[in-house]
Amino acid sequence: MLSLSGDQRSRTTRRPPRSLKQEYQEFLLQRIEEYKNALTRADLLEIGDEAVRELEESAAGQYLLTEVLLLEHVDRIIARRLRLPSFPRWRQKHRALRAAQRAPTHWGLESDGPLVGAVRRLEPGDLALVVGAAALPAALFIAAHDAEVFLVDHDLGAVEAAESRAVTEELAGRFQALVVTFGSWFPDVAPSLVLIDPAALAPARARDRQALLAELQVRTRPGGVHVILPSPAAREVIPLAPEALQAQYGGWEIVRRRRSKASAGFTATKPERQLDTAVHVSE
């Protein structure tokens, strides 16, 4: 039995947005680690030998060569080989990239969709939760607006691909992807925005879907928004239509999209004041 208390919610309060310096250091670390992972052990040892020679030449016996100094210099050699940009050069390109990423069309999203309006109301450091790896473009769009994003899916391969794409887009510092069995364990988060792809829930048992939605509703902050995505127009058979989830949002403000086509999705806003009931969570 689990009910979220004020103390529990305090663990997921907003974090201040990262500074550009912090993002730059994350960028360097990610690129260096990617390079190391692609090397053989022999290649790494060769770089280590090069680092030892350079440090001994520059130190001239003035200080003790430690493992920390050696590892730091190995990273500097790799950064030199990769020709990683200086902070001023990176900052200029990064700002242009981030401006482009904040446009929904950059990710193939509708410019007038309900997600765009919900994201614009987020504050830096707010947390968003995305259910379904197929919604990765939307997840990265949210992360580009300085929100912390958790993406959950039951498929390990899809989660690993999502993490890789986040690194490529320089958004990994605000993005985490987790493998979750719906109806079982769930991360301890208190999102302001939840994005749900109904197709991701289709393989789960009905009771597991209900348990997941109930828990998400409890964890969502008062005034928070759930965006239920529409079913793809090209799909002939809809495994789980968005409307099948709407009945579970009793007491929430529901706004359905004005489309003639069925399965267009909807948004649900949690009341500012609502008593959260306890939910069952499997250990």
C-alpha cells in the first residue's frame, strides 16, 4: 500500500536548471566516454602510455604522478584527438541547436497540438513523464524546454535507442529512460506533465493499465496535465484507443481534440485540490 505524503513529494521538488558550463562538461564527458567505449584495451593502454610520457616531460619531477592525474590527462588527449570545441565555440552552436529543438516542427510535432501548450506552461526544473518509447520525439521536445524527462517503456531495446538519441541531441543531461513492467515497480517521481502513448499500454493486462494510470494520477502534481496521444492515422487496427482510458479520469478536467476522426486523444488536468487515494504497488 502506498500513498504519497508531503515528505515523499519533497524528494521530487524542482531542481534548478543546469548552467551552460555544466551542460558543456556533460557534453565533453559523453563524447569522451563514447570514444573510450569504441576502443580496444590495447588502444586504451597506448593512450595511457602517451599520457605518462607527456606528464613526465611537463612535470620534470616536480610532482608525484598519481592515478587521478593520469586519468585526467588521458581525457585531455582524447578531447584533443576528437577536436572537441572550446566552451565559447560550443556555447554558440549549442544555443542555435537548442533554439531549433524548442520548435515542435523540429521533431515532426503539430505546432498547435495540446502538448505544445502544456510544455509552454512548464517551469525550468519541472518533471515530465513519458509512457512509451514511440513518443521519444515529444519527450526530447519537452527536455529541450529545460524540464527533467523520464521515459518509461517495457522494451529494453527501445529504451537503449532512446538514451542514445538523447545523447546525440545533447539532451541526455535532462533525460532518463527506464525499463518498466507496467503494473509493477514505478520510479518515485512527481510529474507536472505526463504524456501517454496508448499503444504502449496495449500489451499490458487491463488491471495493470488501471493500476498504472491510478498511480500516475496520484503522483501528478495538483494542476498537472496528462496528454493522451492520438492513435496513428495509418494504423488500421487500433490496439488500444485513447478513449478507452478516458473513463479513468473521473474528477479531472477533460478536453478532447476537435477532430472528426475517432481516437484523436485528449488532455486531462488534475484539480488544484484533490485528495489522493492510496494505490497498490507491487514490490
